[in-house]
Amino acid sequence: MNTLGRNVGGVAQLVTRFGNEIVDVVQDIHGAVANPFNVRGAEYVPAPMVYQAIRYGFRQLGNVAALANILRDPSKDRAESLSLQSVLNGIFGQLYVEQESSYAIPMRLTPNEFKADTKVLIVFVHGLCLNDSCWNTPAVNAFTHWAEHELNAEVAFLRYNTGQHISDNGRKLAGLLAHTPLPEQVILIGHSMGGLVSRSALYHGREQESPWVDKLSHLICLGSPHQGAVLERLGNYLNNFLAISSYTRPLMRLGNLRSEGIRDLRFGYLAEKQWRARAVDAKHPAPIVPLDSKVEHLFIAGTTSAVGTQHPKGDWLVDVSSGLAERYYPQATNLTRKLFYRMGHMLMIEEPRLYQYIQEWLVQTGAAGE
């Protein structure tokens, strides 16, 4: 019942917001049909009264959220509930933050305290609509066991609201690491959006001259869209296409409800300066953030194509060039690129051959120390 109450509350808050947006859209379309030439004083009078009554109904539905919060028990965090919460946060995360909803996922690192003799901390950062439980796989467990014995490392997992701006999450992660007692060496491993959040944290930490950044030796990105994600650019294009007519233009409002995190994936934005003062439907990227010169980087991309394919496809969500950042950092000397064939985007984090390569790369690049 407690888990049910938590989910009902989160969904009800979303329905309330969406209900109001849908009513606004329908009213705008109604206005365009009733008054196609936008003649002042020609509005259809009864319509606003009807729409206001419908909005009132949606606001009353929002009271379900308050009731559900009474039923909610924060100490219980069942996997089914967390998965739904993670998906809704990924798609509409900024709406929950705007509403100051308890359903918005706060950032946290588990564990956040480490043994005194630990030399290396490895932090795993999940991708869009996921949570830290996605790393609970045999391949990651085997890698953790290796890291504990070969690097004297401990492993921690980040959980965060993937619907917020990547730059916001990067800044929060930088602050979190700055206030966490860390061992002498830190390694970040991020999947998809998580790789961009990790790079954003490094960028903000470096800007703030935070001491933890000097402990960061290696940063690994698994299937991260450094040059942007094709699907988000396509979605943005289709949403903009609705502007073709006054009858369809109001529908753009619903498309723009997709989360800030998703919109950042269009061009792989890492910093606020890249999206600030730019239209949400911008068609061209802002200047890129340079690759940090003091950290070893590994960018891994996947392709569903077979070995030997001349022009390999992407991993279903990220194309090869974006995953390897081939256009953004063509001459980087502290960047290793690796392409895995027959490897999809979501299954990437479960692949033993990927972690075997990471182990070899970490040893080759000095993560094991002397």
C-alpha cells in the first residue's frame, strides 16, 4: 500500500500538470478554428468558462497526490516502484522539481563512506530513465571483484533525476564529490547520459578549482552521445514541424514538456552556457566544451553491425561517430576510442567483454599505480 501510494502520488501530480497543458492546447486549437484570422473581439465566450471548469477538475485530481503522500513510507524502496519513478523522472523530471514534489529523485551516492585503506573509488553513473540498480549484473559484479583486488578499490553508485539538465546534475555531482571524503584516486564510469553527467561534473569541478578534481584520474563513457543523439534531434524536428499551421502549433506545447535532460541530449550539452539563452527547439549546437587535458578518457561505442562492416550502424540510440566523439575531439592525445561490434545500447552495461577491455585499459593507463 505504501509503494502504491507513492506511485499514485507521483503519477497524479503528472496527470494534473498534463491535464492543464492539454486543456490549454485544446483551447488554443478551438480559438484558431473559431477565429482563424485572430479578429479582436470575435472570441467564443462560453468556451473559456468550460475550459476553466475542466482545469478545476484536474486540480482536484491533484489532491490525490497529497493523500498518497500521507500513505507513502520513504523507508521502503521496492525495485518496481523505483523503476517507475526513474522513468517518469527521466521524461518529466523538471516538472516534479518545479512542483517541489517528493516524487523527484534526489541525487545520492551509495555508499558515501569508504574504508581508510581504500586507494581508489570507482563511481558508476547510470543513464536516462534508469537508476543505480541497472548496474546489478554479473559483469559489473565481476568487475567490482577485480577492482577490489587489483586496484584496492571500492565501488559506489550514483542515483539522480535524469530529467534535469545535464549541467545541473553535473554541478550537483561535483558538489557531492567535493563534500565526500574520498581516497587518493577517483574513477568515473558513466553509461549514456551518465557519461555526459560525469564529464559535466569534471567541467564544473575544474571551473571551481575543487580539490576532488585533482584526484580524478580516469573517466569512462559507455555509449554516451557526445555529439548528440539522433532520436532527440528527430523528435525536435517533428515537434517544430507542428508550427506549420495555427491549428497544429498549440500541440508543440506538449512536445516541449519532455524533460530538460532529454533536450540536452540533442547536442550533448555539458554546461549551462551551452543552452542558456538558446531556444528550446534550437537546430544547431552551441560551441563544445573542450576535453579535460589532465584526465585519461575512454569513449566506448557500440554497433549492432557485424565485425568488418564498412560503415557500422549505431547501437540503436547513439551513432558511432557521436559515441566516439570523432568530430569534437579528433586530435585528443588523452582519449582512447573503442568500438564494440554486435553490442546494443542497453545491453552494453551487461557485456563481460566490455569490462574486460576496461580492466586492460585501466592497467595500461596507470590506474593500478606502482
